[in-house]
Amino acid sequence: MQEHPSGPAETGATMDYSEHEKTYDRFIAATKYGTAIIVALMLGMAAGFFTAGGFLGGILVFVILSVVGVFLMG
């Protein structure tokens, strides 16, 4: 048969909740800004490959969308 513990479930070190919250906030920010940069990169690549803008036009679209996206999220 399975034993049922009578003590607390946490037997390790105490949780540092403030540090946990900081880590979670940083993870969410990295995910949010990383997604914005990847979307800008994909749109810049599409503009560079499928329009007459070429390589420099794609870079220009990427930079403009990155700056605008990060500014609007901040």
C-alpha cells in the first residue's frame, strides 16, 4: 500500500517569492519583445524577397518595424 505522508509537502528550501516574480517578469518581457522582433524580421524578409525593395529595403522595413514595435510595447 501507498504511504500517506503526514508532514508538509515542501521539505526543501523556502521559496524566495520576490525573486520568483522578478524571473517571471523578465521571462514575459523577453517573450513579448522577442516575438515582436521575430515578426518584424519575417516582414522585413518578405519585403526584401518579394518586392522591388531588395536587401536594403528589407533591412529598412525590419529596423522601422522593430523600433515602432518596441516603442509601442514599452
